[in-house]
Amino acid sequence: LALYFAIMTLTTVGYGDVLATNTTEYALMIVLMFIGGFMWAYIIGAVCAITATLDIKKIEHQQLYDQINNMLVDMTIARPTAARVRSYLFQTE
């Protein structure tokens, strides 16, 4: 019973008017609340992922920054020069 109320509170399902009356119903409700919580988390995550990829210019700039940063590391460019390049890229965003 305590686990049931804990899960109901953590998943923010609420207490409502329909209550479980025996152990089987409690177990079923716990499983259903977990499924509902995971579905809610998945939906929120998907919306956040879509929102994060809406700014195409920013994504392209980040990819360019990553490519140039990898090139600076691969070519073992001196730290002061690499820092100036990174600073320039950061300012051109």
C-alpha cells in the first residue's frame, strides 16, 4: 500500500476517485503508472529534442566549430594560435 501511494505521488498521476482494493489491483496500478510515467518522459524528451534542432544555423556553426577544433588537434597547432582561432569562431556565431 505504501509503495502504491509512493509511486502514485512520484509519477504525479494523482489519487483520484478510483482506488485499488486488493493486492493484484495495486500491482497493476503501479505497473500502469510506471508505463504512464515513462511515456510522459519520452514525450517530453522528444519535444525537447525537436526544439533543440530547430535552429539550423546554430547547428551548422557548431558542426563547423567541431570540425575546426578537431583539425587544430590533429595538426597539433600551437595552443595560443588554436585559442585565437577558437575565439574567432566563438565570436562569429
